Amino acid sequence: MDAVVIIDLCGTFAFAISGVMAAVERKFDLFGTIILAFATALGGGTLRDVLIGSTPVGWMESDVHIYLIFSTIPMAFLFFKMLTKLKRTFFIFDTLGIGLFTVLGMEKAISLGLSPLVSVMMGVVTAVFGGIIRDVLSSRVPIIFEKEIYAFACLSGALTYLGFKTIHVNEEFNLFFSVAVVITIRLLAIKYKWSIPFNPLVSKRD
Amino acid sequence: MDAVVIIDLCGTFAFAISGVMAAVERKFDLFGTIILAFATALGGGTLRDVLIGSTPVGWMESDVHIYLIFSTIPMAFLFFKMLTKLKRTFFIFDTLGIGLFTVLGMEKAISLGLSPLVSVMMGVVTAVFGGIIRDVLSSRVPIIFEKEIYAFACLSGALTYLGFKTIHVNEEFNLFFSVAVVITIRLLAIKYKWSIPFNPLVSKRD
Amino acid sequence: MDAVVIIDLCGTFAFAISGVMAAVERKFDLFGTIILAFATALGGGTLRDVLIGSTPVGWMESDVHIYLIFSTIPMAFLFFKMLTKLKRTFFIFDTLGIGLFTVLGMEKAISLGLSPLVSVMMGVVTAVFGGIIRDVLSSRVPIIFEKEIYAFACLSGALTYLGFKTIHVNEEFNLFFSVAVVITIRLLAIKYKWSIPFNPLVSKRD
């Protein structure tokens, strides 16, 4: 499935760039930048593989992901200003990435015979834990816990994929449609400034 | 062993509530609250399973733990005030939970042929790492590193269990007695305000 | 290979001491100190084993590492002042440790049939993640991300080892030479105050 590989690599690339830019903001040295790029790009899939027992973890099968992630360092060095301006473009890549990571993560869990519910969770883990690990390594509260809508975007995509799979919709259509659901929800959320639901408990406390 | 299953679920439930309440205190959004509930309730057992190579990790075998943890979210929303008042009751659940998690963690390690010493460590890991992961995800120093007695409570329970097992005491008696040791030590610690031993090194430095 | 075992234990010991001293600085209690000693000493190798699927993780095979790490607690209590003065000596142990951990980590990955590039990464992970986990558990930004040269020292050692292995240099010579590369670079870095390269991106932003 060539399209999947290409979008997987785009997602990895976009997440790596997001790691590099976070490292710059935190003034890490070159080594810290490299670690953060890898952790952001590979962290979600790695955690999924470790939890479901699919080891050595997936990205070790070939060196492609490693070269791709390393390439973001000089690239970010050369094109830093442009990248900052292109934030919107990367946001698209990043959104594409989480869409596909969600679906890929689910597929891998389903193929190992795990339950649909566990598989949805593994899809979400694949998509969001790269960013969580990035923030934990930076000694910050994960941004996704405080003001990101995209957990719900990828949850919706995961449920869509699961529903269509259950009724045997064509696999490739299902894949692209589910990724599109993630992207659409995230884009709409930005455009219409949907804020994440505040924790319903917080108001109770005040 | 029905009693074990029931208390396991009680422990999971109590830990999940503890995660939800921590998330509220930190003003996380709904997604952050869900993640924190899962990490607190399942983190210790998950780390144990990953370290000993028992994957897919235990809670993936059925969906019961997942439903149970999700159920704490609306429950906490509806009964937040009551929960705050019932802190003492939850403290009992939580203590029950760590007692049983300690013993279950040891059993699993022993059954895989690991050494008694390693098994004691895996028991303690099962009981305490849920809370440690909760605190790391919240970008806080784990509370257990600074002012919790319960690491020693569960260590005592683990050693009791190991000792009785070595001399072939009846399994069920051993299980309940060891859990009781954990609970008793923790309750006594609260009642008589046993403070945790300060790090003996600290005074040396000053 | 007796020399390897001895230096492995020296490295474990030195890392455990580094964990204990970090815990003292952060005023953790005794339990927090023990956890930090274990996490620092075993964290890197544990993460490597989990990622490559070599579980139960290596240190569970015997109790030697556990006893050794526990022994650092009373030792640090008794000799704390001396340890502080001997920082330079420990620095040597620590450097020896990362040198050997790098090479051991690579070897283990290679022996599982992973690619040379992945193996180099696993060598670096083995050497540096103990310290990263120590800092994350202390809710600090990993020191290695901000001002440590030794990531590059162990990367150089890993590449040396890989290069010599490729041209079939004698295994033991290669081992010692590669460890020596790590140590030499680190010592030179200290002596001549090589600072870590600042993140090349940082200046771009300002």
C-alpha cells in the first residue's frame, strides 16, 4: 500500500520537525534536539509496539525513519525562518500524520487479535504519545492535556474506521475516509475556534 | 479466585478516581483527565508486564478495566463533592488496591520464574508506579518520593507474602494476610502520624 | 569475558551513586532515593531491552545488580563527604560506565540482527537514558539536553566500535579501544572546556 507508506513518512517527518522546533524553543543543545525529534516522531508508535508486544519496535525494521528524522536537523537549520512562516503547512502534515497514525495504530492492534476497544485506544496512543513524551522530556505538562482538540479528532477518526470496518466497507476507502474525518474535525476546530471542552469537574471545584 | 478479581477491580477503580481528582486539581481538560485516570490505574501493572515481557499487557485481555476506568469520569462529575468528603473511604480502597497490586505483581513475576528478589521489586513497581507516572505526566515530582509512607507498607506486605510462600502457608490465607499487613501499616502510619524517614543523607549535606 | 562483567558492574555502581547523589540534592526520602538509584543505574539498559524485545530485561537474570545498587545507599550514607570530594574519581567510573554501556548496548542489538545504525542508537540509548530517566523522575529537564558533551563522546565510541567490527578487528581490542575513545573525548572535553555545540538553531531565532 504505497499511499500509506508515503503518508506515514510525511507524518514522521512532520512530527520530527515539531520536535526540533520544540527543542529550539527550549534552547536544547544539538543532542537534546536530536533526542526530541526522535521521541516526538517515533514515541507514539514505539509505546504502542511495546504495549502490544510487537518488538523489536516497528521503526527498527529499516533505517528509513532514522535517516528521515536526522534529515530534519540540517533542514530546520537551513530553513528555520521559512518553517516558522510555513507553520500552517506543517500543521496540515501534522494533522495528516495523526490521522494516519491513528488508523495504522488501530490496524496493528486489530491484526494482533486485540479487542476493538483496545485497538481504538492503541490508535489514539500512537497518534498522541509522541507529543506527550516530547513534553514530558521537556519537563512540561503535555500540551494536549490542556488545550488541544486533536485527541478528540483522532478518537472520532478511530471510531469511524472501526465502524466502517465492522460493516466491511472497502479497506482503502475506509482508510482515507477515516483520515479525512480526523483532518476535517481538526481544521473545523481551528476555523471556528472550537475550544476543547473544559474539564467538567473544574467548575465544580471552584 | 473471585475475591482477587473483585479487589483488583476495586483497586483499579480507586486508582482511577485518584487520577481523575489529580487531573481536576491540575485543571486538565477532559482528554487529559482520561489519560491521567488510565495512567494511574494501569501504569504500574503495565510497566511490570513490559519489563517481564508479558505482552500484550494484562489489561488488554478483556475490556473490563477500560469500561471501569471510563465510568469514573461521569461518576466523578456527578459525585465530586461527595468524593471529596469520602476521601477517607477512598483512601481505604486505594490502600486495598496497593495491597493487592503488590501481591498480584509478585505472583505474576514468580510464575514467570523470576527470582524472589526481582519478584518483590515487581510487586512494589505494580503498586507504586501508577502514581509515579501520574505525577510525571503532570510535570510534578512524584509525591511518593517526598512524603508517602506507603512504599514501605507495600514492601512489608511483599516480604510477608514471600516469607509465607516460602514455608508453604495456605495460598489464600497468605494473600489476605499480606494485604492486611499493607493496610495495617498504612493505617497505623496515618493514625500515629508516622512520618516517612527523611533521607538520612540530607542532614549530612546541611 | 570477565573484564566486561567487572566494568559493567563498575558502571552500574557509578550510575547508582549518581542517582543517590541526585536524590539527596532533591531532598527525596529513602524510597525516592532507592528508586532514583535503580532508575539511573538500570534505566538505559532496561529501555534498550524493552525496545528490542529482549525481556524479561537483562538485570532480572541474576540478583547481582540489585544487591550492588542497594549497597550504594548505606555506602553513600557513611561516606557522603568523601564521595563529594571524590567527585573526580566517580566521574572516571561514570565515564567508564557510559563507554562500556555504549558498546554493550550495541553488541546486544547487533546480536539480535538489528541494523548497524539501529545498533548505534541502542548503544547511545543504553548509555544516556539512565540519566534522562533520573532527571524526568525528578521533574527536571534532562541535563544532557542542555550542557553535557558525553552524548557525543559515546556516539564517537559507538561509531569507532562499529567501524572496527566491520573490518573484523579483534573483538577485545575493539571493545577496549572504543571505550577508550569515549573516555578520552570526555576527559579532553573537560580539560579544555569544550562546550557542547549550542543548538545551531537557537541563534537563528534570536
